[in-house]
Amino acid sequence: MKIAVAALQGAFLEHEKILDRLDIEYFEIRKREDAEKDFDGLILPGGESTTMGKLLDELDLFDILKAKIENGLPVFGTCAGLILLAREISNDDKRYFGTMDITVRRNAYGRQLGSFETTGSFGKTENVPMVFIRAPYIEQTGNGVEVLSVVDGKIVAARQNNQLVTAFHPELVSDYTQIHQYFIDKIVKNTYTDLK
Ligand code: GLN
């Protein structure tokens, strides 16, 4: 099994450290040839969605990655990565991959609560540490979207088939690997065994 990490901008190194802890093989996507390789899952890190969207276009990565996601490639988007996958962004005209049936609000917590930490549940797992940095939240979900986490009445994690998103940053809590483990076990391995 091999995971690709989009290493264009933002917190990709932190995801790689978690994959190291889990002993999962990975490589970075920086250019078109990287995206053309075979891989079993993709991580879209946090950062700035507008910058990432621009780089995906400029580096000719956008179409190939979108097609792979539409064909069922397991993908895990955190924060800006969540925004890249959303079908609608309620306070922005832009739209990126648009492959997941969710409407999100960017920078949704306003200035005062720009960044904060809390704990919450994720599926059946309780006491998950959650770091939010100028985070979005999910305002609406379509059919087939499973809500995995709600904090203060806002949806902050969800899954639709092969796509997993969190508004918080599990990669920023260095000894916490459970959300990545969920992605690998529940999404990547399922697809992997289905296909092979
Ligand atoms: N505010 C950023 C955006 O809109 C997301 C922040 C993050 O990824 N930590 O893209």
C-alpha cells in the first residue's frame, strides 16, 4: 500500500510524520509525473485552499487528481483539503475538485475564534484532540454523506464513500494517529482489498 501526500503548500510534512509513525509507505506529489504513478490513497493537507487550488492548476495536477478521486481513489482532506473537495463553498464563488456532496463555509469561526483546540468524538472514538486553525465547517451534507463529528453544533468531519474530510488538523497532534488509522483501515484497505 502506498499513500500520496500533496506536497504543494501547507502542513504536508506533519501528515508524513504520522504516516511514519504508522509505518505506512508514502511519497509526495509535486509534479505531474508524481500524480501519474499508482497509489492507493491521497492526502490533501491543510494550508490555504486558494493557493493550493492555483498550484494544482499551474502544475497540471488538477484534472488527473480529480479523475482519480471520481474513480474511487481514497482521499483524506484536512481543513484546506476539505475545502478543495467540497461541492459548494457558501461564502466563496470558487470551487475546486467539488467531488464531495457537502457545502462548507471557509474561515467559518470568525476572527476571535480563529484558532482553538478542543476535544470531541469522531465516529465511535471519544476524546479526540482537535486543533482548528482558521477552519471551515460543513453547513450541509448531501445523500450518502456520513457525519462523523459535530463540535458545538457544527459538522467538522464527514465521509462519503472514498472521501474523508476533517475541518480540524489531526496531523498537528504528533502522537495522535487514530484518524489517519481510520482512513487507512476503513477507506484505503477496503478499496485496496476490493480491487486486488
Ligand atoms: N483558511 C484556510 C482556507 O480557507 C484553511 C485553513 C487551514 O487549512 N488551516 O483555505
